[in-house]
Amino acid sequence: MKKQKLKTHKGAKRRFKVTSTGKLMMAKGMKSHFRRRKSARVKRQFDRMQEIHESDTKRVKKLLPYS
């Protein structure tokens, strides 16, 4: 009997990227909400991807089994 394939969580697939070194990256939320009152520095920081906190990596890796 063949072992079943694990399914990728489609929401997690869109939200997280895995780097070549294996780090999990995410984009911050609240990018476009009240954008005019945010400083230019803050708006630039929203463009960058952030590394996921180490306490969340195990949970996210379970959602992305083949990454």
C-alpha cells in the first residue's frame, strides 16, 4: 500500500517564502492601511521580507511539507 502524499496549505504557500538556506520569510501586514500617515522610512520597511520568528517556524514548516 502506497503512502499518501502530504498536502500543501495553499494560504501558507502564498504568504511564506523559503530561502535557499532554508529560512522562512514573510511580508508584514498593514501595508496599505493608513498609508499616508506613515513615514517614508516605515513604508520602505514594508517592502522587505522579514524572517519568521523561531517559535512559529515549526508550525509553518508543517503547512509547507515539500519546501
